[in-house]
Amino acid sequence: MLAATALISANLLSATARLVDDYRGVDAMVHLDLIDQTARLMARVPAIAYRDWATRWGGRTRARALAPPALTRIRKSTRALDNSRIATVGWACSEMSTPPATFIIMGVFVPRGMFTRSVARTALFVLALSGGVVAAPTAASAAYYNTYSTVATLGNANSCYSTQGFGVGSTYAYSVKVNSDNTKAVIYRTNMSDGTTTLMNNGDNGSTYTSHLGHANDVALHSNDGNYYMFVVTMEAGSTSLVKLKYVGTTYYKVGSYTIAYGGADKAMSGVKITGKDASNIYFLFKSGRTFYRGSLPLTATSGTINATYAFYVDIENALVNGSTVSNITSYVTQGIGYHNNTLYYPLTYENVSIVLVYRNISTASGTIYADNDLSFRITSSAYSDLFEIEGLGIANGDKLWFNTNRRANPDDTTSDGVHYFNGYSVV
């Protein structure tokens, strides 16, 4: 088999195949002639199967030449078959769902049951692989992680039973929990090396809770001039849409609050991460549902308005988790987000199942963007059958993907929320 990064010929300007006039061979071998090939080598081009890729005329079948921009348009409108990263493939059969097991230059071995007699009469077309090598596309090449380790469990101080925002630094992870009416929030600091977890103190009033964070759905950590801060989205519109805390050890202080506005109106956000900073500004990525926004603040501002701009919208319906779409994915609920090295980690939960979709090239993303189908995460929990909800995500401590949870073995379970990481995954 070829490695997924094998160079392949992606821009076939003209190819003609002989019509298969009879179908009697038990090996179901369809012989191809590839004629007049002009190609540019590219790496990691997904396999694509489209109903209209080939057209018949006069008893013959002809492959259309599709340049990369055309492929991009089709990909967005009709959905690519991304189960492999081998050369673009055109199928005469419109109902095929997966590629055959093996492609060979100048020939295709096709499982016998895949074709009817009438379909077999239609030629298949394959873009030539550079060097005349053999490729075997398969969904198994995608990376998939479905186990996790628990580093710490979280308490319920001040009747705060609901885990919400999550942020990770180099040594500690920070989890926010809120009470039933969002009037109190507590923050737990977890040492990611040994799991030691401490309830943080409110330095403004000496208590162990704050009333300024609302639903506290997500957290973004930030450092500047040796000082450490966390920005919290409250899921409220108005002057407390975003709240800034300064923390020193296990004590925090409220030092700022901001209005988030979009299109001239106040906007509540449910996710936030920081994508960068310069000498003057901090740059944020916000989300509300599946829609993402960009915004910025002066580096040391303690109040003001963030005028958010539309960034992109995430497609989830076509995302592959371990090689397959999730049939009821629109019933899944989204929470906070993770962001690292221009990559977005987007969690979704349905009852005792949580998945994480991954989206690349966020700095230049626009319109509708599609998940990286070569990387996915899922936890289906039998131990916590009532609820396994990933609330937030972050990359840290050996480049692991960390997350916090609401977990319930039964409706009365209040002792299982925790801090965890996916086993086996490390950001390269």
C-alpha cells in the first residue's frame, strides 16, 4: 500500500477508457487505457466519488477533466468521499459508497458483487499514480482515539454541580463549575502531572466563589508581562459578555468585563479561545453554536466593546468519525472549544457519547468549513451511561488533548465530573 502522503497525479486533462462490452470474467477485472495525460503531482489529495463525474455519449464513456478549483467546488456542494487520501477517482456507477480494495495502474480489480451486468458495461476511470505504483485506499488510515484517562475528579463546592469552562496552561488545567441558576461559579485548579486539585479563592471578597461569570461556558488563558489571566464567556449579552480574571497561584481577582457586539447588537457567546497577540492587541476566536467570530481587545483594556466579525461556520453533518458519518449528529450539543496551532477542536455530546471534530487552517477559514476526516475522537461511556459530556478542551503537558466533563452513572450521580486526556494522542 502507498503511504497517505504518496505523490499522485491530480489534474488529469483528458482520459478515455474503452467500453467494456462484456462481463463474464469471474475476476471482474476492468482494463483501462489512460490517454493524453497531463498532470501536476500533489500530495494528500482525497479520493472523490461523484455521480456526475462521467458522462456517456454514443455508446462510449468519457472522463471529464477536472482542475483542482472545480474539484473544490464539487467537494463543497456534493461532498467528497474522504475515506482515503489516494488519487481522485471517477466512478461511472453513481450508487457506489466505497472504493474497491485495490487499484493497479492500467487496471482495476473490483469485487464481483459490486457490479451488476449493466454497471459493469460502464468503464471506470482512475487517475494515474506517479511511478506506476499500487495503492489501496482505506478508511483505516485515519487516526481515531476512543479511550481516555482520568487525572482528577472535581468537587461541588458552594452547590456548584455543573462543569462548564475549561482552560489549560503549561502545568495546570482550570475548570469552572456553576450552580443551578448561574449565580455562583467556582474554579478548580488541577495539576496535570499528578492530579492534585485545589478549589481557588476569590481574592476580591475572601470567598471560594464568584458571582461574575454567569454560565461560564468557556475559558481562554492568557499571560502578559509575567501576569496570568483568564477570559470567561458568560453566555450573557451586554457589558458582562466576557469577564477577565487575574490569577496568582490559587487566588483570582476580577479585573475586567466587556461587551461583545455583532452587527450593531449585543451578542452572547458560548465559546472563546485566544488565537494570538501582538504589542497592542489580543485576538479572540468566539463561537455561538456552529458559527464562529473573530474579535480583538487592546492588550491591557479592562472594559470596552469587542466588535466581532463573522469568521466561518462548521459543517458537522458530513464529518467522519472513525470513517463514518454520525447519523444523529444534529442532535448532539456543543459546548466550549479547543484551539492549538491554527487547529480547532470542536466537542459534541449526545447522552453518554461525546465526539471531537477537528478543523484545520482556522486563521484563513471562511464560509463553511469541513472537518479533518483523518483525525477524530469519540468516547462512548458505559460506566457513565446517563451522561458523558465533554465541556471544554485544550492542548498541553506533552501535547495531550485534555478535557473536562460532566459525567453521571445515573441521574443522581454528583461525584464523577473530572479532568481527563485522550489516550495515545499527541500533537505533532
